[in-house]
Amino acid sequence: MDTRLHYKIDEKRPSSNAMNYALNVVETMGDTGLVSVPIKPTTAMLTAGARSGHVSVETAWKIYQAMINEEG
């Protein structure tokens, strides 16, 4: 796992149970290989996908939507 994604919570800083729960959820997601992505990708994301797949930006957008909408 990429160590840049793991931050230790400063024990001296006050925190709420809700915040601790949210941080644990995000950490667990990372530990299991999941990431959070935007529903609408940025132009840079679409351009990178289009270049990588040798397709148009429009096709990259359709592919992205299909992946986000897939329930698996």
C-alpha cells in the first residue's frame, strides 16, 4: 500500500467519534484496495483515459460512466 495514503491521527488533537469512524472507513477502504473517485471525472482524468485507451475523450467518458454505474 502506498504509504502516502496513511496518516496517523495526532492523539493530542481533539476529535469526534464520527470523525474517527470516517477515518477508519477510509483507511479500511485503502487497505482493501478501494479508492473514492468523483462521479464526474476531471478533464485531465478523461484526457489521460483517452490517451491510455487510444480512444476519444467522449468514449473515455462513456467508459468511465459505465464503470461507476456497474454494481459489482
